[in-house]
Amino acid sequence: MIVRKGIAMEPVAVGLVGAGPWAEMAHAPMLAAGPHTRLAGVWARRPEAAARLGAPVFERVEELFDACEAVAFCVPPAVQAELAVRAARAGKALLLEKPLGDSLESARRVADAVAESGVPSQMVLTLRYAAGTRTFLDRCREIEPFGGHAANISGSLVGDHPFATPWRLERGALLDAGPHMVDLMDAALGRITGVRAHGDPLRWAGLLLEHEGGAVSEVSLSQAAVGDLPPASVAVYGGKGVAVLGSGGGDALPRVAEEFARTVRQGGGHPLDAARGLRVQEVLEEAESQLRTP
């Protein structure tokens, strides 16, 4: 139950598009847990997978739209881009995964549909919802930052890992882990105005980011590593000190649901909206185009 100015409001009825591993691990439990949201139903390409999520299963995505006031997406980027446009035009609020689309063009179509329809939108950039990240960003603003480094190295595309899905295997860490790191560097050091990329998106991608105001940051990405790997690391340096993002973030998903419900009920938008997702994708598209160039 959401309380606003002493008035109790009903949980937001959210339909879920997708029933893969991340939907089962994160989206479905998050939306069903309440008190701010309730899982109104699921549509997925495989009905048998959708049935495992403990909510009504719809045969057609339009039937899901009719049964909810907001739609959460946990599908490959190309599918999200197509169905999110349809949901926005149907007047549904959107809870969107990263990346916004499988290309800059498809991401722009989603952002344009959101703007044209006026529906609320919010990106599931999970790092940004953790209390530790918000403390880290507050610290960044205090230290007059001039540089930073982020590394997200994993083995999630190796072997039979549940996240070694076709779109990730095709596009690599840049499009999967990249949105988190690019968004965080942009928030910590200022708007990204330039990117230089090197490496191989399927093995190791390195980004040199230039920020408004003169700061520079570096991002290292890989999902093809093996062995005893350290956790993701983020550090920002400035004239008045250093800010380091520690591990954690177990509080992120409940905050996603709570903030999405408030965005839907109270209006006013959310800083991590579809327009933010498009901005991040513009950086990723430029980096990927450089990595594709011989």
C-alpha cells in the first residue's frame, strides 16, 4: 500500500513481459512482494515458463495490457523495444530493462513513444537504486571529481551460465554490463561528451570517456573471464578526496518497485526514465561502432 499525504493508495497492477532467468529471479518476486506493486499477470514466448511465476498467464500480450496499468519488461532488447512502443501507445507505464533497445534506432523509438504518449517510464539500472550508490554519488559531488575508473569483469558468458543468452553472446558485455557502468560514470563525473573504445566486445572492451567540465574516466568490461574474479569496482578521484563504491545493493530491487509505484501514482517523472536510457545507449552505440571498425 502506498501512502501519500495520509491517503492510502492501491498497489500498482503491473504486468510482466518475459519469463526467463532474470524474470524468475528478480522481476516476478519484486513485483509480487508488494506492498507498492502487485504482479497482475505474465506474458512470455513460452507459456510453461510463465506459469512458474505464480501469476495469471496470458496468451496474447494485448490481453496482458488490458489486465494491468503498468508493464515491466524482462526480454531481449529487440523484443522490449517493439513491445514497449505498443504498451506506451496503449497508455501503460513502463518499467524497462537495460539496454533500452538492441540499437540506437530502436531505443529512440521507445523514448519517442514515451514522450508522445506521456506515460511514466523507469529504467531498471539496479546499481542506481542501492543506498550505497546514492551515498557514493553524494560523495562524488563533494570532492570536485576529475577522473574515475570502473571495472565489471565476470564469466557470465562462459559455459552454461543462465545469463549466456543469445543476445548477450552476440553483443557481449558492452550492451549488458555497459549500461550500468556508463550510467554510473555519467552520474558521478558529469555528462559524457565523448567516447573512445578499444578491444573486443565479446572478450574485453575498454572505454575512455570524456565528461562535460573536463573530467575523464575509464571503463573496463568483460563477461568472458574465468577463475576467482573480484567484484565490480568503481572509484572516482577529485581535488578534495576519493569516492569508492563498495559492494552490496541487496536493497536495490525493493526500491525499484517502490519508486516505480510512486512514479506511476504521483507523476512528475523519474530521473532514470526512457530518456536516460536513450542517453546511455547513445554512448554505447558510439563505442560499439568503433569496436566494429577494422
